[in-house]
Amino acid sequence: MNSTDINSMPIIGDEVDFERRFGGIARLYGAAALERFRHAHICVIGVGGVGSWAVEALARSAIGQLTLIDLDNVAESNINRQIQALTTTVGQAKVTALAERIAQINPYCQVHQVEDFITPDNLDQMIGGKGYDYVLDAIDSAKAKAALLAYCRAHAIPLIMIGSAGGQTDPTQIQVRDLARTEQEPLLKRVRKLMRNQYGFPRGTKNKFNVDAVFSMEPLKFPESGEACAVDGDDRGGVTGLNCAGFGSAMVVTASFGMVAASHMLRKLADSVAVAPGAAGDAEADAVAETVAETPATAG
């Protein structure tokens, strides 16, 4: 395992600059939620077509600490769907290319780069004792997803799981449901079977797993005969994985999966510090808004 940290500025730095960058977040979620985001630590496992976009959204939402776990390097075949995949980053570690991008967006964010894959055997080393407020599972392997879920459940770590993102073209069919109740989804179906058979999770759709999963109701579109996409790195997912093995993929869908997951985590974090209208948090938000208003800006 190769681990590197990047934080170009202290987590608590220039307050005026921070407020100018993220005052819009305070005006939307509230000042108390912004502080929660600022001190939150989120782990994103798999920073490809889904995970990389979730990381972008989290960095732009003032998340203060991110751990990125992925062993792969950027390849040309990633350019159609991964935000850090550029001509200039081909061959670079995905976590490094993404960490460098985050430093330009949110220099107050501390980024931990872990060049490795999650396996059932290294969960304690990768996840245990890190103080994660949330884990985003964008792993290709059903076996690894199941083991990660069981570990997070045993250690009371909130997790959101991503389903298959290849073979789809309609982002409006993406949903978030309890893992026990997803449909039209081969990867999550395999995970459910493992959770029930190996980890004692309840059977039947009436019994929730109490784990949120992002998936699409859109039927999968298989490649035309003789066509297949390149597979980069360690393909543990087969044709049901998050990568494009066996399937085509489009950024409009993979990025939307990531945005839905990021939005869900942000709402959960904000809800944990929700205050009543007119409480101190709203006064703080007004103060932030007044500070930011001194500098003309557009919503672009």
C-alpha cells in the first residue's frame, strides 16, 4: 500500500478566502452544516467513472478531509468518463491526478491518497480507526463490496453503495433505495446474495438492510456483436462491475451516479446538525452571506 497526503493549506486557513469559496454552501445548507462539512472525513473507494465525480462534488462542497483509495493509473480509455483523465494525466495514478485537482479547488481539504485495492483481507488496515464520517463504495467486486459493508456495519461507519453504471444512457432513471430493494441491477443483486448467505443479513424485500444504494432502473444496453471496451488495471467486476468491462459507458450517467451519491452524503451530514429556523445557525449564515456579498460573483 502506497499512501500520500496532500494539503496545500491548513484545514483552518484564511477565513475570508474560505467564505468566498464556500459561502454559497452556507447559504444553501446553513452555516452549521458548512462547519460540519469542513470537519468531515469521507473515504471514497474507487475513483473512476463514478467515484471521481463524487470527489469533485465533495471538494467543491467544502469537505475538509478526503481519503481516495484506488490502485489504477489513468488510461486513454478512461477519458470518456473520469474527471481526472486528461491527455496530460495518462499514466499517472488516479488518486494523485485527482488529489492535484482538489488542491486547486479546495486548498483547505486534506487529501489522503491510497494506491491500493480494498479486499476482504485488508479492511482493518484501510478502514479501521480512521474516523471516517462516511464511506462511498464505488468498488467493482461484489465480494469486496459485501466484505466492506459487513465491516462498516460492525464498526458503525455510514456507507453508501454504488451499483452498475455501465450500459446505460439515461441519468434520470438513477435512484437511491435500501440495498434490499434495488431492481434491474446485477451487481447489487450479487452483493445481496452474499450479505444474506455469508453475513446473516435478512431475506426478503420487506426486511431492509438499512444501507443506501445508488442504482438505475434503466435496462442494460449490451455492446453490438464483436464490440467491447478496453479494461484497465485489475478487473474484478466482470460485466457487472462499475468499470466498462463488457459494456459501453457515458459520463452523463457515471457522473450522475457520483453526484447523486455525493448529494446523499451531504444531506445526511447536514441533517446531523440541523437547527430550527431563526436559530444561531441562520444568523451565522447571514454573516457569511454578507461577507461574500462584498465581492461580486456569479453563479456560473
